[in-house]
Amino acid sequence: MNILITGVAGLLGSRLADWIIENKPNYKVIGIDDLSGGYKENIPPDVIFQELNLVKDSNHLNSIFEHYKPDYVYHFAAYAAEGLSPFIRQYNYDNNLRATAAIVNECIRHDIKRLVFTSTLR
């Protein structure tokens, strides 16, 4: 079973990756993050890590889906800017909405039936 986690360097993504590695040793975890809000130190060592921006690196994103053929996709990549969101609307639009659309499109393109995501949009 291959599990793809976006936002793997953030709090939610890294905790989920830890849990899967500890509790499902036969699962392979592939992690994506652009490291704009997370920390590389958060990523468990057993994660196959790809540093990329979901919006700007769409070709690379497609190749990750082609190569690893994830069974589950957990989409936790989003920019949380409590209190700043009204002032950086374009940045939030790019990072949160367009990135989510990119993941959903790849899931559709690759016939992935199990997509779980969270949003920090307010």
C-alpha cells in the first residue's frame, strides 16, 4: 500500500506519517512539501520525500503519481495565516485553492478513490 501525504513537513502531515510508519510497517509513505511552512526535521526518516510546490511543479507531481501509484492521498498542504489571511488573499488562493485543485485533478487522472484533505481556509 502506498500512501501519499502532502504537507508532510507540517504538524498534521508529519504526525500522520509517524503513525503510519509505526503502525503499518508494510505501507510505503511518500511525502510532498515545499517547506514554506513546515520543517524538514519533522519528516520521519522512512518517508520518501519530494520537495516541490504543488502549483508550480505540476509535471513533477504527475510523475510522482505515475511512479508511486498511491492508494491513498492525504492532502494537508495549506498555508495557515491566522490573522493575516485577509491581507494575503492571492498567496492563500495560490497555496490553498490551486494546490488542492492540482491534487484533486491528479487523483481523478490516476483514478484514486481515497482522498482525504483538510483546509485552513477561513
